[in-house]
Amino acid sequence: MTKSNFFKHATALSVVIALSACGSDSDDPVVPGTIVPPVTGPDSPDNVETVSVTLDAAQEIPAPSGVPAGASGSAEVSVDDNGVVTATLGVSNLSGPATMAHIHRGFAGSTGPILVGLETADGGSTWTVPADAAALTQDEIGAFNRGELYFNVHTEANAPGEIRGQIDAGNATSFLVRIENVSTPDTLNVASTGETQPVPLSPGAFIVHREENDSPLLLPRDAANAGLEAVAEDGNTAPYPGAVPGSVAFTTPVGASEPGPIGPGGAYEFTMQAVDGDKLDFVTMFIPSNDWFYTATDADNSLDLFVNGVPVSGEVAAADIAIWDAGTEADEEPGTGANQVQRQPEPNTGALDPDTRVSSLTGRGQSVSLNGRVLLMTITPQQ
Ligand SMILES: [Ca+2]
Ligand SMILES: [Ca+2]
Ligand SMILES: [Ca+2]
């Protein structure tokens, strides 16, 4: 995306947020999803596993054009405990010679960064992993095990990709995650006016990971990454995948056809896959602020997806989610500030925050007056 397009996007989204922030879908109450009893998780693989992959145009994002019927690929790929990748990929019936082939990180239905660039010795019919390719990190091995890697093959006619194949060994559990706005028109107390407001939430990002100490979405903690700054200030998810590999945006509310914020009664939903040991973190903007967001808040700022090998199921405890400050923009009174996304003239507007730490409001000695809860998250394993 070009810079000008980026700003157009960010501006458009800010306008959407500004226009929608006062809206309320109170005539459309949302009932939290039925709690599904825990299901037994499949064993996660410990050693080398070889996965067979079929590539086709139907899996490609964005949809390619002019692809001959029968364009396809077939691959065998394995990853050992040290992250060494072995792969053989053959392609046929493309619109022209394959110009590049890669292994990327991204769940089915989303796109993500390149992890391994493949090479060919026969003009593009067969592709393998170069001998000097970097091994996958432990977190990227986790991505392989949970079905989060994919092959993508490029042609001159379809430069972003002509055929794609998800690398999924079938070991993962699928989860549906729902983020529901349970605020009301009386949730946010605005002291200077004596009025109350709802607390709309913005499009955001999530990540499934296995890092031991912290969520990649929040790093570095002394000065916010570009993805976090854009979501926390403007509800703009575009920079996150570039800033934090493996992060995935959720942008379109349930029942909507366009990206936008959610007011009271609104919800975002996304699905993802995970294996035992995987964790989930997310960020979504506390819209009536300069740079506040909701995220998981415990020792590793992530929600465990398995407990004793069993997938978690049900509502996430209120204590496990909190409001944080990205440390990128000076704070005005919530619900009134001229530099907040609902009122500012353009994105990324406002004085710099004198405290650049990415931290919870509590951790920074800050607070906000709320009547009740704003965000309800439900995690449901799929049968
Ligand atoms: Ca701030
Ligand atoms: Ca900023
Ligand atoms: Ca601002």
C-alpha cells in the first residue's frame, strides 16, 4: 500500500469511527455464544512431521485473474525440532512460468510475511528450500504446527500470487473468538461535562504465539511499535502485520459489510487455530481516548488457549483484560479531547506522550471512571 493510500485509508476509517462512535445498536442485543463443553485436544507434534499440501487459485488472496483451469501445485514439507525446513513443491498449468515461490506465515483466509524463499533449478516447475535458508524460530515452528504457514507461488500475470496452499497437518484445534461491546450510553463518566457516553471499540489485531514472557503485539515496551500506535490512536490496523509478523487484523463487525468500530451491542468475531502451549493476545482501541487500548493483562499479557492440554472455552475473566496506554500521545480527558479520534482533524494528531511506556493504566498511575464493563470476550473451540 502506498503512503498516500495508507493515509486515505486511515482518514476514512477515522471518519467512520467519528461518525459511528455515538451510534448504538441497543435494539439488537447480542446474546453471548453458547458455552461449548471442553473437547479433548489432539496431540501436538513433537518431532518431524511431513505435511502434504495442495495449491490452487481458490486459496489465493487477493483472488488472481486469468488463471487457467487446472493450475495447481503439490508439495511435501517438513520441519524438524531445530526449525530446519525441507520442502519440494511442483507446480503446473499456471498462466506463465512461476517467478517466485515462498512459505509465508498466515492462517487460511489471511495473508502474512515471508518466512522462507524457495529456489528453482528448472525454470519454475519445481521449488526447494535453499541450503542456506534460515531455520524457523521456536515461535515459527509453533506456527507450522498450528497450520499457520502457507505456500504462495507468483507469476508475471499474478504478481501477488497465482496459487496458494495452506500447510496444515490437521493437529490444531479451531477456536471462534468473539469480542463484544457491552458498554451502554452511561458507561463513561465525563467529569468536565457531567455527562456519560458509551465506549466504542475499534478494529484491532490478534496474534497466536508461544513466546514465554510477553505478547509480541506489545513489544517493545519502552516505545510502542508502529502497529500498536496506529490501532491505539486511530483504530487503524494497516501497519500491524508489517510491524509484528504473525499479527492478524480483525476489522469488520458481525453483520456489517465494511470495516468499522463497534458500539454497544456490536461485536467482532474471528477464527484461528492453535495447539497445546499456544496463547492469544489482542488489541482494540478504547475509542474515546488518545492512545488507550484493551489487551490481555497478566504475567505474559496473553490468554492461555489450553489448560492441561484441554482447549479453554467460555467467557474470559474480566480481570484478564484491561485498558493500557500506548505511550504515544498525551492524554486528554476521555470523551472530550480535541486530538482524540472522534474529533481530531486527521489521524496521528496530538502532542507526544511524556511517558512512552506501553503499560496498563494502573501501571502508569492513571485511571478512568467507568460504570461497568466494556469488552466481553468469549473463546469457543469448534468441534
Ligand atoms: Ca497516552
Ligand atoms: Ca502518534
Ligand atoms: Ca490523536
